[in-house]
Amino acid sequence: LATVAASLMLAHNMWLEVVSHESMHVIWHMFEYLGNTIIFFLAGALTGNAMVRIDAIDYVYLVVIYMALIVIRGALIFAFRPLLRILHSDFKPVTRKEATVMTWGGLRGAVGLALAIQ
């Protein structure tokens, strides 16, 4: 009975806090944090045992593949800079600094890790 009374009291007094823009932002930020935590935990759990049984040459192959991906991604981003300018709402050109950040930043994060886990 006390739980029902408390829920009725909170439902009446807390409605403005629940529907505020800032509260929704905080809630979605927490979901994002929890999702990233789960993905990185799963990646560590799945690759932890496998990393022990890998030959040394395979680590060299991984570094070579990683460097090749950086070069390919950079070449594509720099080659499509005119198209990116056309797609921008203000037709603002993509600077070399921005293209470099896109090249470097696109190879990290939970999305790429989640795709690699599958």
C-alpha cells in the first residue's frame, strides 16, 4: 500500500521533471554509456582468450591491415571532398584538417567494434 501511495505521489509531482528536455538528454546519454560499456566488455571477453593463441606474424599482419585501412579511408575522404562540399547545406568546403580528423576518427569507436564482433 505504501508503494502505491508513493508511486501516485511521484507520478503527480515528478511529471514535469520526466518530460523535460534536459532529463531526456541525461537518460539517453546514460543509455549510450551503458551500451558502449557492454560492447567493449563483450569485445574484451571474446578476444581475451583468443589473443593468447595468436602467432607473432599475425600481429604484424594486423598492423599492416590497420595501416592499409587508414590509407584507403584517407584516400576516399580526400578524393570525395568535392562531393562532401556539395552535400553540405551551406556548400562549405571540407578543409584538409577536417578530412584528416575524419580519416583518423572514423577508425575508432563502439560501432566498428560491434561490427567486428559479429
